Amino acid sequence: MSKNKQGNKISGKHATKDAYIKLFEFLMFDQNYRTLSPNAKILYSFLRNKINYFANITTATELAMEEAAANGETLKGTKSYRDSDGYIYCIADNTELEYLLNVAESTVTRIKAELHIAGLLLEVPTKNKANRLYPLEPSLDDLQEKWEYIQEINELREKKQKAAAERAQKHAEKKRKAAAEKKAQKLAEKQKKISNKQNESYSNKQNESYGNKQNESKLELNLSKLELNSSQLEPKNLSIINRLKNTDLHDTTKTVIQKNIDRLTANKLNIIVDLFELYKTELSEVAFNAVIVRVLNATVKTSFRGFLEKSIKTEISTKSSEITNNSTRLEIVPGWLQEERAANGELTPKEKTLDIDQLKEFLLDEAANGQKEINISALTAENHNQMGTYEKMGFDRQEAMNILMKFQQMNI
């Protein structure tokens, strides 16, 4: 056998470096002990490790005493850490434990009390000496099976995953809501720009046609501001208002008349109703309202009926002249009239059949932009130019006025 190379001696520093304290696994996983503070777990592990040290000293002392007794000798200065019941204990005063844990003495006292409550430490006072410390083994009845805490870990993992999923869902919902609000805001701004542009175009066209006179564009009113409260009316006007509500006038016409109620009498209202029935098929709702405003605000030196009827005829004549002179505008005629004219050979190239389907598609787009639900089943070629038709569908008055202007400009 060959001679091995001589090894190195172990210095005190190496011995210190290689020394370690065993941390018991039940302190980390068992439900009864895992909630102990970190310092309590360290102190328990330290004392359990010191038991071996004191047990070795005690065993060596007891062997030396037995050997001395066998030789008839007596040893002095020996130490034993075994009590009268045969159990090994530790000696460590609070100062040593303060240094070990780097805490105050009051904290050391609290940590020892924590271990005592957990059933892992017994402290026996000794007169004029450091107390005896007995680190205790946990009761087997209190320990869990390994599979139990593994199951608890799995439950904790599932709980965290569920919480993470809920947070992700809330974040996604918040993000979706913000995106929807942003989209709605952009759509509203776009609709506002389109509406302003159409109103401006309509106003300019009317001003050119009538030479900047009072015209239909001035009747794009905020109808909500024109609604009158009956409590604000004088008693003499209440009967006129009640009569007005029972007429077949357009709703916007009623609003215009209410705005000028102080210039109206019961006789004038009857004249307006009679002439409305006579000329309602020849004049649009907006144009009729424009005539009413001009007449009610004018100084009438002749009969009211004669002046109003003359103004209506002038408006009809102006409209007819405008259509005749506008070479770029196509005449919109109902389908049945187009078929009749085609049969008689009267249909001109400039006449265009009203496309009800295209108009319905236009109305559905308008409703979608305004997030409204409408019923277009009642729309016909005969009622397509009446504001009441669109109010019955589900649009409000202002929206109905805008729709009339838009599709007239589009020449549907």
C-alpha cells in the first residue's frame, strides 16, 4: 500500500467556517410552527444545536469521574449539564442571546415566551446562575403529514393565480372602457364637425338664394329653449295655446307660433290653420315656418289673411323659380309618378326617382351614429319630406330637421 500525502491541519478559523446550525424543516412547513417569527426559529435551532455540545461535555465529565473513582481519586472543577432526572439542558444568559440575535433584552424575553407558547422551550430559573434552557422536541401529535402542507401550498398557488386573473380581467375591462370612451369621443367630435359643415353649407346656400333675407336657415332653432311653460303665459293667451295644441299644424310650426304668442289672436290662428290645410302640399315645413315668422313680425296694414296668403304664394313661386333655374339639381319624384310619366313619355333626363332604399340606409346610418333604435317601416315616397315622419321613427325635432336638410342636399 502506497503512503498517502499528509493532509493539512485544521485551524480554528477553518473549524469556525465549517460550523453550521441545523434549521429544522418543520419550522418552515408545519402549520403549527411556520408562523413563528424568524428570530424564534433561529433561537430554537441554536439551542437544539447547543444540546449536542453540552451533552458531549457532560459525557466526557461523567467518564472522567468514573475513571477517577475507580482509581480512588477525586476530580475537582468538573462540569455536568444533566439534571436530576437525567435530561440535558443548555446554559445561555440573555446577554449571549442578545449578541446572537442582535436585539434588545426585552426582545429576547419576548422570543423565549413565543417559543414557550409554541411548546418548544422550557426555562427553569436557577438561583444566582443563568437559567436552564430546555429546547423541546415537537409533539408527534401536533406535526402534520408532509402531504398536508404540500396541499396547502397548492391551494395558496391556486389562490394567487385566481387573484392574478381577476386583476388582469379588471385591467382589461378598464382598458376596454377607456378605449370605448375615446372612440365615442372621437365619433362625437367627428359628428359635430360634419353637422357644423352641413349647417354652414345649408346657411350659405339659403343666403345666396334669398339675398341674405330672413330664410329657412334662421329656423334651425334650439327647440328646447322655445318651449313655453303655461304658467308663464298671460290668461288671454291660454285659450289660444289650447286651440293651437288641437290643430294639425307641424310641431315646429306650433313652437314658432308659441314664440310669437303676443302677436297672435284667435282669429289669426284660425286663418293660419285654414291656409296651412290649403297649401301644406305645396310648401315644405321649414318654408312654411319661415313665412309664419315673417308675417307675425311684420306690420300688417291690410287684412291678415290676404297678407299671409300672398306671402305663402310668393314663397311657393320663389321655390319653383329656384328649382327651374338650378341646372345642377335633379327633380326628386316618387316611384309611382316616375312610372306614370315614363308610360306617357314625359320623364325628362333631369328627373330622378326617389330611392327609398337608399334613404332608409341613410337613416339607419344616422341612427347608428346617434346610438338610436328607429322604425323605418312607415317611410314612403309620400311622407319622406315631412318632419313628423322622422319624429315617429325615434328622432327628436332637431335631429329630424338635420335629416331633412342632409338628404335634400344629397339628392337621394
